[in-house]
Amino acid sequence: MAHSLWWIPFALFLAGCGSGAANTQLEMPQLGDAEYHWIAARIFENETNGKTQYLTFWGAGEDFPSMGIGHFIWFPEGVDAPFDETFPTMLEYVSERSRECVPLPQWLDQRPVPDAPWRDKASFDAQQESERLTSLRQWLASTAPQQAQFIVASFKQRWNALEPDSGNKDELTAQLQALLSTPGGLFAVVDYFNFKGLGENPRERYAGEGWGLVQVLGDIASAADNDTPLVQQFSEAAANRLRLRVANAPSERDEARWLDGWYRRVAAYATKAPPPSGAAASRYRVSPYLQTVSHDAATVVWFSELRNAGTLRVDDQASHEYTSAPRLACELAYHLAEFRNLEVAHSLPYRHEIKLQGLEEGGSYRIDVEQDGDVATLQLRMPKASQARFVVYGDSETEPESTGAHVKWPAPGAVDDDRRYPVDQTSGYAANLAIIAESEPDFIAIAGDLVESGGEQRDWDEFWLHNATLAASVPIVPALGNHDYYGGPGDLGGYGRAAAQRAVSKYQSYFGRPGYYVLNHGPIALIVLDANNGKPERSLTDTNWYLGDVAPDWQEGSAQMAWLLEALAQAQRDKAFTFVMFHPAPYSSGIHGRTPGVGEAENFSSGRPLRALTPLFLRYGVDAVFNGHDEIYEHSSVQGMETLTDGGQREHSVHFFTVGIGGDGLRGPIPGLENPHRVFMADKDSPESYDANGVLTEGGKHYGHLLVDVSHQGEGRWEARIEPVYAFPVMNPQGGVDAFEPRIYDDVLTLTSEHVD
């Protein structure tokens, strides 16, 4: 067992090392979650070059590995290098604060913390993909904010416990306090402390000269430069100390190889300052929304900042008051790879869910939710057996980067056209949602790709920024899309198993639904499928060549297919209309209409294999299928025969709607790719018209949705009217957009049905 002051449990260490300390105590600024995420991101970048693979690292020429965002030193048995060993104490500190969501790997969950189990760098490097190091990297990546808290807390306590040195500790503390009061000083001090230590360890010397924080502060005090900004003085003094260290280092250590990188690190201090956290504007992380609504029940969900129970009251009646049981929503954590892009970071929220039962068909209820003194009001409209009104769109793909991003908007018939849409994605999606709200639907069905990367929490934050208000009165009925399975680029994991599981866990936390399910709503059944993965893998029947069996198979012989057959039969028997929704479009003129594959004229996430389901849809009388994936508006129709419940047959058509125009891209069709079943496509069948000033007056492809109205016509007759609504940008002669108008493509479909309950 290596011996070091850092082996003492952290609480005992803090309590026992204050004797002899100077009376002047350092006071740290009050930090919130935003600052800790920011600090963690920058230290992670500095120590590992922003790569999670380097969270477990053994440097060339070193006698020990370094772990975590701060490259905390961990000695193997028998090693006693002249550096502070920080990993064991960090592990104890962080594990106590993260155990509820991120338990320690079992092999490391023991006290005292064992020595590093690798004898040398060669054995360590050989085990990089072992379960032991993989699980440790996952734990370290998931606890980065707590590691930043450890760095700050240990810095403060160690400084205040520092013995006076020739009576100048008070002077250095004053210098340090002044640094901490500057915008960039906090990070400069904390990072340098983590980087090169406090400087009080007499063993951390070359030729009698140290290079820690004490020495750098002493150099600033000696220089007495009142004209240069203090953070810049710190940066320059740190560079000089590092230069001196390299000059004094034993030649066999070859420390000059690190000097350029060290210079760049300390030179950046003057330009780096964390954003202030600020007080939370609301006690809600996500304000209360209707998660599910059935004929006699409804579920309300919300997420709070604090771990206190909330209260829900129906129609202001004390007899209808409910108290929530908050649960820490571990699944809504930010991934370490997101930290560098976070403008505002939050701690983990608490999830609340209350189910209301015994509600009346067609009734209207006011619901008040109080959380920590903050009151939110919802309006609940219960469905009626005689009608249904809902909206469908796909591919909102929310992310912060959508703001300011104007997507390509190819002119009809153009190839490689770089024309851009007149408003950015955020404005287009907002306009679409505003029109949806005016139509007062019973629910909003989203045909997948709700967010850009399902594994990025910041993309879900953006989704609720747009949807929370609307969802307070209209429940969202989603399908999983490939982007909702996507962990994110690079270290976020792509379609890897862990990344996809992380992504889906966020989706399920918000919506509480399995991958496939049925929504029975008055006279309709909406059957929602998870069609994101086919079998065999990487075959012509696979709908995603990168996503493995995290997503369920949908083909014959699968559990989902067995379920689907029962759901189709029941819907045909019990409902006036049967609708199906899933993400990939079987019939499309867009890029995902290509043959499955990863080569030229192929697509890794093709919807074509799902044409195999069309015979089933015909057989069971499915009326319409709603898809996204391709960011176009296209209507296709396939004719065949329906087998009736009495065994007879009749001619039947299934209508397929690709409506991936929710709020992301506005792509055009692929040249040369023909869809023989197409009835209407906005690119070809809604020509653009301009006035004498060159202002668009009608037509073209725009952000939009389908509005579906189902009504009872009497004597067992039913009607479903499907209208393709789009948000038309009303433009001025200068090319600016003054407003949006709801308009309807010339593709309105009316379906009829005879059904008696």
C-alpha cells in the first residue's frame, strides 16, 4: 500500500489538517452546476484533449497511471513518487456524491481504496479494452461534475490548511482572493492547482525550485505589476515557472517534450471564464405536461429542480388532491462530451408522475400543480367516443444549433441547389407548433426523430423548450426514430449499444412508453411501431445498418410482429379507422428511399424494407400510415384487398404519408429515384408562384403537419379528413418574413368507414 496524506478519508483530512493555519481564510465564489460543468469540460479538455479514452492514462516515463478529468494520480503497489496521490481521495469524495445514479464498478467498490492494479505501463496499456478499465472510464465519464467539485473543494481546504511560510501566507491569500474575484481567475487558479499542485510538497522540487501554485503566486507578488491584468500576470508567471522546471528537470525525464503544450494551456487562462449559473427562473426543469390521456384516465408528469414532493389538484377541489413521489432522473444527465457545448448546465432533475382515474368522457378539467411554491396550470380535455382530432408530423430533430441555421431549400427540379429557407429551423418549428396549437388537437403524433441526438441531453432540453407549453394541454404521442436512438457523434457513441441505450432511456423517461404500442382514442386506433432495425443485420431487409439489436426486430417471427398481428386484428374489429405510425418511410422519393446499403446510390437507413408490411396493412384494412425520416411531404397509395372479419374480401387502399417536415430539413427528391405509388409531393405538385417584386406568394415546400379529423356521420357511418397543413412564410419585398399563415396543400384526402360498436 502506498503511503500518502491523500489516503486519509476526505472528511477526516479536512478536519485534521487545520492546526497552524493562518488566520486569513480563503473564500471561494459560490459556484453552481453551470460553473462545475464548465470547469469540468475545460479541465477534461486540458488533461485528455477532450477524449474519453484518455480518462484512464499512463504517460510515457511515468511510474503510475492518471485517472479522470483531472488525471488524478494513482500509485501501484510499492510506488512512492514525489507527487501527491489524489485518485483515492477523489474516488471516495465523488462516489459518496454520485452513488445513487452512478455506482462504483464492483471491482473498485472497497475501502480502503486499493493500489492501482497494474504493475507497469505495458500491462496497463494491454488492458485498455478490459472490463475493468472500460467500467472505470464509464464511471469517470459519468461523474465529471463531481470531480470538478472535488478539485475546487480540495483546493480550498488544502490552501486554508497550508502552513505559513516566512509570514507571507496572508499576502499570498490576498493575491489569490483578488484573482478569484476576476472573471478568468477562478479557472486559472483551479486548473493550475489540479495541473501542477499547490507547491507545498518539498519533494516536488527540481534543484530546490518548485512549480506549484504557491510559487506562481509568489512570483506575481514579487513583480508588483499594477498595469497588467492579474490573470495575465498569473498566466505569464506560470509559464516562467514551467520553463524553470524543465530547465532544472533531470535530463532522463525529457520534460521539454511537454513544454509547448504547457505554454498553450496557461496562455489560455486570460480568455477563459465560466458563465454564471444564476438562480433558476422556475422550480420546474420541465413544467407539468400530459403524458398520456385515455377515455377515463390521464397521466401528468413534470421534472423539478429540487427533491421535494409536489401537489396536484383537480378543479381546485381538496378532495381531488394528490402528492407526488419524486425520483432522481439519473437518465437525464449530460454526457461528458456535451460539456464543452453547454451554455447552461443543470444538475439532475427529479421526476414526478401522477395518474388520474375515473375521469368523464368528453369532460374538461383544470389541473393545478404546485412545486416548491411555483404553480403551473394544465387544461385537460378528455376524448369523445364520437370524434377524434389529431396532428401528425415527423423530424423536429431539435438541437441548440438549429437556431440561426437555415436549411437548404432546393428549388423544384434543381440539382445541388444551395438556396436557403428564409427562416432558421427554430423559427420554422415554432411557426409549425403555433399553427398546431390553434387547431386544438386531442393529441400530437410525432413520427420519430424528435431530437437530433437522443443521447444528448441538451437536444432534449431544446425539445421541451419548444413543446412544454403545448404539452400542458395536448399530449404527445411519439414513435422512436433513428435519431432518437443515436447517442451523438464522436465520443457520444453514435449507434453503439451503450449510446443507444442512453438515448432511449431519456425518451422513455419523458414519455413512459415502450417502443411499440397502441393508442386507442375514440373511433380510431393508432398503432405505433419501432421499425428502426431489421434482420439480418446489414442485409437488404435491415432498416439501419449501424443500429444493432438494441432496437427490436419487426419482421416475421419477431415478438413485435406477433404483437402487431394481434393489434391489427383488434383495431379492424373494434375501430372505425386504423392508422399506423413508424419512422422510416416505405415509399419515398427522398434519400431514404434508396436501396439499403452504404455504397453509392444506397442508404444505411433505408425505409424500403418496410414495404414487406404493406400486405398486412391491406389485409387488415389499415387506412393510413404516417412516416417521417425523409424530410419531404409525399403521399403514396397502394391498392389491394382487405380480408374482412367475416372472411369476405373487398378492394382497399392504404395511404402512406411521409411528413418529415416538422422543423428540421426541407430536402428535395433524389434525381432518378421514382416512387410509382406517389399521389402527391410538395416539390412537384405545389409549384412556387411569385409576384412582380419576386416575393413568393404561394406554393413550395415548407414546414408543416397533417391534421386528421374523424367524425361520426350517423347510422354507423364515419369520415376521416386528412389535410396537409403547412406554415407559409408571408414575405416582404426585402426578403424578410413578416408572419406565417396556415395553408393546405392540394392533397386533401377524405376516407369513409362503416362501423357499429
